[in-house]
Amino acid sequence: MNKIVTMGEILVEIMTTEVGQSFRQPGALAGPYPSGAPAIFIDQVAKLNQPCGIISSVGDDDFGALNMFRLSNDGVDISGISVNKKIATGTAFVTYQKNGSRDFIFNYTNSACAHFSLTPSAKLLLKNCTHFHVMGSSLFSFRIIDEMKKAIEIVKNNGGSISFDPNIRKEMLKIPEMRQALNFILEYTDIFLPSGADISMLTSSNKENEAIEEILDLGVREIAIKRGRNGGSFYNRSELISLPPFASDEVDPTGAGDCFGAAFVVCRLKGMSPEDSLRYANAAGALAVARKGPMEGTSTFSELDTFIERCAK
């Protein structure tokens, strides 16, 4: 059976409890919740009963223990997570604005997850990996990019496949070395998972159809675009499929894209059709936003099937 592995930041998320609440004065907070885009992705993979693991690092503290317990309890192989006794686990503090946007105060560039490496346990995890997932948010230092490149080459040399979610800040593309690294990853990518306008971030064209052609010309086999409230789309050389979203009462949008990507990748690796995979991905994203907390809305296939059937009535 396919084993999916990802690598990147693990952190805790602490959120305000009211819309419009600010960190400039004391107020009620919710959390800590286990978080980090790669961690959310791999937890959703595990909830779909797919063998999986993550490579990262946490501090020797309660935040690290919280994440490791949650991931392990949900079925993730955490042997690739090292515990740093000198540096704390990463954090994210989140406020919610009245216009629907969110503001984040991150600390992971100076946290334990900024210091992970391919330890012997991590290399063993990669040896048994048949699919490796790259999250753009994890590419926040050139040392980590070098580790990511090594992991990609290990998996590819073993005949594995790669998926890439380019959730990166646009200003990162102004750094020549960063753009080169992203282009390197894209050239190895089999499944590309951008969000909306991000489809053109790594191409020479701002038009979606031209950007899609450019990416497919690089050797990417298929593209699944996350369109949030507008559902999702699938593209390869012969097919174009667009599916509408599932209705859901949004409580917290954090993690929805990660759940979408995880469900799509798992379904495709299980041999499901692009349309069925996209349908499950849309459902996973819809259920994710209905729960407070970035990892609280991850779902099993049984839960997804029940949700899809209920929405069809």
C-alpha cells in the first residue's frame, strides 16, 4: 500500500474567540490546537486510513507533546519527528477580521521546526515512502529547501511520486534562489495543488489557461485547483473537470486547503477517478471549515460519504 510522507512545520495555533478582537489588549483565547500546514495535511491523510508519516521537529514542551500525541493517535508515523531540547515548538496566534480575513503572528523560523533535518529515522521513513508531499509554507529557509530537495530525490529515485501545494507568499518569489528552488520542485511534481490565482505564481503567464498549459509542459501529470467557495477544478492533458462546492457553515477556514489536498492525493493513489477524487476533496474542505481549530475538521471516508449523501438530498 502507498505510504505518504510530508516534511515541514509543526506548531500550535492559539486564536481569538471573537471576530474583530485584537491582540493589542487582553482578551479570551481558544487553544492551543495542533497545527502547521504539513501536519494538517498528514493528519487528514491518516484519517482516511492511508499509511503516512511526517518529518519535522518539535520542542521538548507541552506544545510539542500535544502535536505528537494528536498525530500518533490519528495514525501518523511520527518516527521522523525529532524533539529539540533547546528550542520551543512553533506557534501561530490568529485574529479574525470582520471582512472575513485572518491575521497571523507566526513564530516558526526561530522554533524547533526550523531545525529539522533528515535524521536516520527520517531517511528510513523516506525509504518506505511511495508518495512525498511538499508544502510551500515549509520553504522558509535555504537550509530547509536543501533538505526538501534531498527528500524529493530520495523518493523519486525509489520510483515514488510528488505532490506540491505552493502556498507561498508572493514576496518570496522576489528572491532569485527561492524561485529557483520552487522551479526545481515543480519540475519533479506529479500532482500540483494550487489555490485559485496561485496557479500562475510560478509561470510566465497571468492567464489561468496559459499557466495550466505551461505547468503541464513541465511534466506535471495533473492539477487540482482549490477554489474555496467556488469548489474545485481538475486538469490534465485530456480532461477538464469542475465541481461546485458543498454548502457548509464556515467557523474557521484554517486548514481547509490542506484537507482538500490530502483527500485528493489519497483518492488518486487509491485509483479513484479524477471526478470522484475532486468530489471527496471538496467535501473534505467543506467539513474542515465547519470546525474551530485547524486540525479539528479532518474527516474519515465514512464521515465524508455521509456528508456527501446528506448534501445530495
